[in-house]
Amino acid sequence: MITGWRRHVERIAPTLVRPGRKPGLRTAKTTLAAVLSFVIAEKLGTSEAPILAPLTALLVVQLTLYETVAHGVGRIASVLAGVLVAVGVADFVGLTWYSLGAVVAISLVVGRLLRLGQHLMEMPISAMIVLAVGGNANLAAGRVYETLIGAAVGVVVNIAIAPPLYVQPASEALGELASRLAACVSGLADDLRGEWSREVADRALDRARELSDEVDRADRTLARAEESALFNPRAGRAREAQPRLRTGLTGLEHAYVSLRSLCRALLDRTYYVPETEPGDAYTQEVRFALADVLDEAARALGSVGVYTSAAGPRQDALDDAGAELSELHRRRDRLAGLLLTVSDPYADAAAWQQHGALLASVDRLRVEVEAAIRPADEPWRPAPVTERPRQALRDAVQPFDRRRLRRRRRDD
């Protein structure tokens, strides 16, 4: 019984305490924001039970300052728009089934035009509540005031108390990605030294494809770290680390694609020879030489993981990676020479097309590992906060521009 509970705790522990985060900090900040917003709204007398203020604070406090501000603005816009719609309808008709339907329909249409996104449903909810009391001006104003109070308190609390900066989780995610890639490459080397077959090559390709989730997770984590620098007074640390992390992630993503191409080339070669003679795909000497290449690639990927995650001295990791890449290039040349001795490109052009694909994948893997540790050309600055609203406006206007262009073409 105790062992079962222990396993359960070990399984859920990573979701409760995550690396790079202070345990319970977000819970404490959210609770404080809810309590403060309720106290302020109660002191200001916005309503008899100003529960909307702490509710807004709960929804506004997010993982990053940018998300917190964006949620606050979105919620304020949805509540204000919903109240205006309800007050406008209530001036002409009370609460009936058709007025309710009209309020919901108008709110949803206006909300989509305003691009409220995940706050869309808040607009018809606010409109229905105000309509239910006949468009009472005091209730409408109180709902808007409480929303403003909750959003403002949520933003202030998130700024004042340890504003989150997700640089360490991003570094660790890249280190984990590099380790997983290195383990996959090393496992492929072990397979090549064993009994080679079409089934073994197929399983190796499946293992490489499974790494796509790890690549996506590292990309999401780094994107959150970049977003956490917006509005953050501690953004200097993110500006220093981002070029290294983004360059490392780009190189590792491309290395993952190269690894998949390499596994695909190995599998394709097994279909070139009879299924009963899988050993004829590559001689044992060639397979062992390729395994030596992959062992060195795995060590280089391990050094990239140390460099990107700052798990050790970065300069030492760079020096190790440079030496390993040089050795990888030397072993690759030896592999190419062996392929020339076992297969004449003039006598067997089809086989050399596959050998060329294999060598090209090895070269791309080496180049992308080298690119992952290349210094950035220029320092990083967070994108302007106004860029996303501008892009949203461009996306909204673009369909109309296309229609005008089509009409102009017809007229011409």
C-alpha cells in the first residue's frame, strides 16, 4: 500500500514542482490577487457581493506578464462590450426569449469582429446578466468596475511579486532534447553493430520519429521564455540567453530532421536487397564504420546539450564539441572510402544513389550540430508589444484587400 502511494507521488511530483519555478508561487500570487481585488471592490461599494472582481483576478493572473496583460485587456473589452449591447437592447425591450436570442447573437457577432478569442463567451454572459435586471445602470457600471479592479490587481500583483522568467525551463528543455537525440543516435549505432535487418531499420526510424514531441515541447518552452521577457523588469537575463537558446534549438531541430533522413536512407537500402539477405545491404565493416560516425555524433550532441542548458562550463562544452565534430568529419571520410571499395559507382549507380543519400544525411547532421553552437550575429530584443495587434489588424483587413483586388482584376 505504501509502495503504491509512493509511486503515485513520484508520478505527480513533476506536475507540482517543476524545475526553475518556486513551488506554490503562482498559487500564492493568484490567491493574493483574488483577495485584494475583493477587498478593494468591497471598499468601493461596487455591489453588495463584488465577486466578479476576484473572479477576474483569478482568470487574469497567467504564467507570463504579457499573458496577464493580454488576458486583462481581453476580459475588460468583452465585459464592456457585453454591457453596452445589453443596455442598448434593454432600452427597447425587456427580458424575453427573442431579446435574449438577439443579445446573444449580437454579442457573438461583435465579439468575433473584435477578435476577443478565448474571451468571446464572456461578452454574451455579461450581456445576459445585465439584460436580466432590465439594463440597470448601477449593475452594469458595477460589473465594469469590478472587472477593471480585478484585471488591474492581477497585473500589479504579477509585476510586483517575482515576475516569472522562463529561461531556466527553456534551457533544460533544450538540454533534454539534445540528450534524447544523442541517445537515439547512440542506439542506432548499437543496432548497426548487431544483427542488421529490415525490422531493425524500421524500428530505428520509428524511434527517430517519436522525437518530434520533444522538439515541439522545446519550441513551446522557448517561445514562453521569449514571451516572459515582455514587460518584465528582469528581461536582461532573457536577452542574454535567447540568442544561444534560439540558435541551439534551430540547430537541434534540423539535426532531428537529418537523423530521420539518415534512418530513412538506411531503411530504403534494406529494400534494395532481397529480404532474405538483409546483411547484404551493408558489409559488417561499413556498418561498424557508420556506427563509429554515429558514436561521435552522439557525443557532439551531448556537448551541445551541455552548452545550451548551461549544465557545465560553456567554453569547455564548445571546445569538446569542436573536437568531436572534427573527429566526426574524419570518420565520415573513412566511411566514404569504405563505400567506394565495396561498391563501384560506375558499375552500380543505383546503389551509389543510396550511399550518396546516406553520406548526405551524415553531412547534414554534422553541419546542423555545428550550427547549434554557432554564436549569434546580433543581440536579441523582444518584439514590440504592438506587433501582435498590428498583425491581427492586417489579418482582419487582408480578406477585404483580396476582394478589392479581385474586383479590380475583373474590371480591368
